[in-house]
Amino acid sequence: MAYSNKVIDHYNNPRNVGTLDKASSEVGTGLVGAPECGDVMRLQIKVNPETQIIEDAKFKTFGCGSAIASSSLATEWIKGKNVEDALAIKNTDIVKELALPPVKIHCSVLAEDAIRAAIGDWKKKQSASQAAPVTAEAK
Amino acid sequence: MATETNIPTGNAVATEGASLCWSCNAALAGNAHFCPNCGKVQPSTPIDYFEFFSLGAAPARKLDIDLPALEREFYRLSRKLHPDVFARASTREQQWSLEKSSQLNDAYRTLKDPIARTQYLLELEGVKLEEQSSAATLVARTSGEEKKQVVPPELLEEVFELNMQLQEMRMNKEMGEDDPAIVSDLQNAKSRFETMLDDLTSELKSYWNEWDATISAPGSSESDRIRVRDKLVDLLNRRSYIRNLVRDVNQALAG
Ligand code: FES
Ligand SMILES: [Zn+2]
């Protein structure tokens, strides 16, 4: 399997590998898998509650080179974006950037799923805390 | 080859799965590889692997097959289709026997392996295993809803945790030069994963039986069929994760 230079670069120097505090209300965690190959990926985001901007992102992927590169790239892309803009990232953007061949498309799907799942988890935490009666309007 | 354009493929009018021998006109069963009357090899036709081995045609392909019988049939046909046997036969008979040999090998390789066999059946049933996940992503993207993972989230959690542990053991092993404690950790993990895999295999076999019973039950409906089919799909999906763990732990032990 010939990997593109960009994939190799992310694979050799993955950006943002690591863990954020899963319990924090500012952190969203997405854990997703690709049943095609049995690879798993966890992506976490830390969102500023005032600005809705993703201030930090970390990932950990047990999978192929393309999945590692896709998640590494995904964390790079979403950092500094607000959550709505991050949700607009499509797997096809990743495919293009990394020049992934057709058999590796599912690896990029995994990264898109991970972004969505992490943001989904974060949103769930937000609405749960909003439902709590005591929160005062912060302005 | 221009000289071969007049091949009478399938020669006669095939009536209800039956056809006639191209050489002697004797009636043949639909998937007969050789004529029972004159013994000549018959034209190769694009049939599925189950049919190739007479293990039931659509929609009644059985999953729980008799492996020793399959193996015997494989060896019998291999001998009969061997190129040496056709050294003096016509070009087209040589051609057919070659095509059938390669079908035979593909069919045997697929059917003798429980997982490959199940995957193959699902493919014939129209399930596109590789496309499920991206299809679900597309739904999530357009609806804004959370994507439905094709395996249960608890399993993903567990697999992720196991991967973490395994990675730690691997790193320790690399640094600790065959520390017997780490090796035994890895060996424990290995037997744990293998047990998980074995459990899934027995579960698979119980679904095979359910499938076989469903397709042959007189009153069973399309929805019964789909229900069992989806159980098979679900199991294969879960299994890919466990298979990777077994692979990785073996690698760690070998490396
Ligand atoms: S091969 Fe499965 S994620 Fe790349
Ligand atoms: Zn004949």
C-alpha cells in the first residue's frame, strides 16, 4: 500500500495524540469504530463555553496509517474552529487533503464520525447542564 | 480467438435449470460439471459457490455445511478437472476445465472458512458490509442526528480499553526485554481474546442453524429471513474488533 507523503508525515509525527479529561463539562469525547476493519478511534475536544470555540483536541487511534493520519489532520483542522464550523468538515475533505485511495475512504469516514461524536457528546453535556435549574444567565 | 466463435455454449435450450450435454444431448442437472452419460466436461457457467458444490441454490443456500464432505468433493473434482486429464481434449474443453478449476478453488477456499462463507452468503443476500458505515455517516451528516454506530458502544469502549492495555504491555515489553511478568500478561490477554473470538464463533454457528431453519421452514416470511440475516451481519461486525486484538497480541508476543 503506497501512502501519500502527507499521510506518512502525519503517521510519523501525529499531531495532538493524547487524552483530555473525559469528566470535564467542557470536554466532548467521541469513540467510533470502523466495522470494515475493526479499527477504533477516540477524539476529544475541549470547547470554550463562552465562544463555542474548540480550544484543544486530542486523539488516540488504534488503526491503520490512513486512520491515524485522518484523525491527526482532523484535530488540526478543528482546533480554533467553532463547533458548527467543525461539524461542516466532511470525510471527502480529508480524502482530498491526504490523497487517500478508494480502499482507504472508510478511514476518513472514521475521522468525520469521531468529530461528530465528540461534538455530539459535548452538546449533550451542555443541554444537561442547562437543564439544571440553578445556572444563572452568564453575560 | 476467431476460430472459436461458434462455441455452442450451453448448446440447447435450458429448461428450468436443466440443460442438455453439448456432446451427446443427454439431459443434465443445472449445475452438472460433467455429463453423466458421456462423461464430457460441460461449459463453465457463472454460478455461485454454493451452487457449484450443490449446496443449495438461491434463495435456499445453507450455511451449516458438512465440511468433510465438502473436502472430499473438492478433491474429487480437482482430480477430474486436472489439466493433465484434458491434454488431448478440444480447446474448448480445456478452456472449460480451466475455468471450472479456478471456480472450484475459489469456491472451496471461501466455503471451508466459516467467516468467509458467511460473508459470501451475506453478499449474495445483497448486504454490502463495507458500505453500511459510510451510509450511516451520510444519514448523520444530513439529519444532524448522531450517527448510529454499527456495533454497540459498550463493545467499542471495551475494545478501546483492551487496546490501551495491550499497547502498554507492548511498550513495557520493548523496554523491559522479555520481562517474564509482561510476557505472562500478554499471554493472559491472548487467551482472553481467543476465548472471546471462540465465543463469537459458537454464536455464529447458532445463527447458521437459525438461518438454515428459517430458509427451509414452510411458513417463514421475508422479515424472518432479514431478521436472521441482520444477526449475522451484526456478529461479523463485532468480530472484526476482537480479531484485531488477537492479531495484535500475537504480534506483540512474537515481536
Ligand atoms: S483500514 Fe480501517 S481505518 Fe483504515
Ligand atoms: Zn454427454
